[in-house]
Amino acid sequence: MPTALIILAAGKGTRMNSDLPKVLHPLAGAPMFAHALAAGMSLAPDQIVLVTGHGAASVAQAARAIDDTIEIVEQSEQLGTGHAVMQARDALEGFKGDVVVLFGDTPFVRPETMQAMAAARADADIVVLGFQAEDPGRYGRLVMNGQTLEKIVEFKDASAEEKAINLCNSGIKMASAATMFSLLDDIGTDNASGEFYLTDIVKTGRERGFSATCVRCSEAETLGINTRSQLAEAEAIFQTNARKAALENGTTLIAPDTVYFSFDTLVGRDVTVEPNVILGPGVSIETGAHIRAFSHLEGCHVGSGATVGPYARLRPGAELANDAHIGNFVEIKNSVIGEGAKVNHLSYVGDASVGAKTNIGAGTITCNYDGVMKHRTDIGADCFIGSDTMLVAPVTVGDGAMTATGTVVTTDIPAEALAIGRAAQVNKPGLARKLFEKLKSAKASKEKET
């Protein structure tokens, strides 16, 4: 059966107290709605419709950066969840399959739960995701009759008997597109909020002879994010789960609580991660690599057996081949570091390639920016770049070449050549003593004046 996702992402998120649309607040390095999208992707959807509202342009831009096939529609007036879903009707015109309604601020629904809902559609026209709440609070209640879901009652409209029910509505629903939009045509605003409730499709559907049921999940899966505190709680939940998964999959975390993962982090077996490491978005680390303490990685790939840090920074576009070594206070950006190459101390390598088994000395800088444009540096294999070398890009260093300490490289270096580009040293006998005496005298005179 073809499937389409409708992701509701129109809310302003007033309680976030932010100019940023709620669904764009980052959770594990990705916009909040990306987590809901990932859960829905487990159904291999044929279409995805994102319903925007507050900050529509920004939300649309973020969505297309993730998947440029996402269709964007806008809910210009906030008239309830049912009204929000109706905005997707034109985008799904002629669609012959099921639609799943997800919420951009509900990030933890598991793919397995989505699969369970899809399976339940074989026996029911409408499937609702529910959960047993320890404290039902102001959640909508699911009124069941055996396995049949009779209706969903919003807390504001519930009777005392209905408020005693602890089976609650997550908001997530699944039905055929034809059924969903047909039922939405029949719902009204006769409720405490004067809005079009998506929940009313169950009662209306039952009155029209459609079958409805509930798939249950854990309450933790349905956590919605409406405040900064809830966002922090969600981040903690994500990190706890990510650390547990990494440990179970064969990663050694020396101090798990100090390591931070991102939404898309990939870590191979037998990787060791020392304390206080941040793995930003777009990081993949292969088997046997070692990430030392206080390192920050994002948008990079670390090959098998490579070593990074301590206190290293790998920025987007950094590619470390197998057994490469990146040492303390080294920054790599948009560069390929070849197999077995070493950049061990206090260096910056940006917009460059470094060949296999090349050694980059301490304090080396690829001078890649001229104030307007970025330029590349290409260093061959088996080179030795002396400490404090400045490579003024664009420049090429041939295989097996060497630079003397303190060299400023402004032209290409042929293979196996030694480049020396520094001013000749001049010694002035006795001048240091005279200079110190002069400076000390000046300091003493200044102190006497004050």
C-alpha cells in the first residue's frame, strides 16, 4: 500500500520564548521535526507533506536541506490540527494510499511503532497511536470498547468519567487518504476551543460505519516538546539512548555521560571515545579509531585505526584515511589526510590534501584565504613539512619533498626538493644587553612618575 506522511510543523511554540520556530530548535544537532521525519521514513513513504505556519520560509528551507522532495504547504491561520491536515489535501490530490499524520514536536516515536500502526491498518480503517499515562493530566482520552476505539475526547470536553481514563491520545493517526479527508470534511468546531480537532475523525468515522483501533506505545515515545525545559529533557533522553546503543554496538566510551552524539552519528566497532568529546552532525567513525579527550568533530569521516586529539577539531569536509594521526590543538577543515599521515601538533590544515605517510610539523598553517576567495594546498606523499611552515595557497608540494623550519612557501615545490624560504639570520653582538638596559630604565622612570 502506498503511504504518505503529513508532518504538522506550523506551531509558533510560544512557550519556547524564542524567535525561532519551535520545530527548528535543534535536538541532537538536527531540527526537531527531522526526528519525526526519520520515524516516518521507516514506512518508505511515496510522498511527504510538511505543513508549515509560523516561520514558514525558514522551516521550508530546513526541510528541503534534508530532503528536497518534501512538499511544503502553509497553514496561514491556526485553526486546529484538523485544519492543519486539510492544508495537505491539494498536495495529495489523487493519492491512492494511506496517510500518516505526525507531529514535528514529537521526536521519539520508534520505527517499530510506525510499522505496528501500518500492520493494524489491515484490520481497521482508522488507527490511532495511544499510550498509558502515569498522570493523564490534560491529554485527550481514548474511549475504547474492547479493541474498538469509539472516540477521542479532548480533556477540555471530557466528562468526569472520561477524565478517569488513562489511555491517552498521542495525536498520531493513520487512515487512507480518501477516508482521512472525507472525515475531515464532516468535522466542525463545536468544542471548547472552537477549533477543527483532528481527533474528531474517530467519532465521525464510527458514526459513518468506519472501524477504528488503537496501537499502544510507551509514554516516553510520545514526549512532546513545548518548552526549553522539555527540549533539555529530550536532549538528555536522546543522549542516554545514543550512548547505550553505542556501548551495545561495540564502542568503548571511557566516560559515557561526557560524550555527546548527534542525530546521524555513525560509529564502528572497537572505536574508543575518551571523555568530553562532542560528535556534531555528519560524523562517521570507522572501526578501531581512537578519539581522544576534549575533541570536537562535525561533518567529517574518520578512517579505521585513525587517532584524533586530544583537543582536536575536525570541521566539515575533513576526511581522515586509515591510520591517520591528528594531534593536540590541530584543526582540519575541508581536507583529505592520507593513510598514515600525521598532523600532530598545533597546526591548521584547511582546503588541502595531504598524501600518505606525510608528516606535518608543529605550527604549520595552510594559508587558504585571501580575504575573498579560498585556495587549495596539495601536499604529496612521504613529505616532511618542517615546523612553523606557512603554505600560501594555491600551492603544490611534490611527493617526497621537504620544507625547512620556518619556511614561507609561495611557489610550488618539486618532488623530493627541499624548500627554504626564510630571511637570513643576522646577529648583533651585545645589542640584547643594551636593549634590555634601555627598556628597564624606561620602565623605572615611568614607575617613578606614578
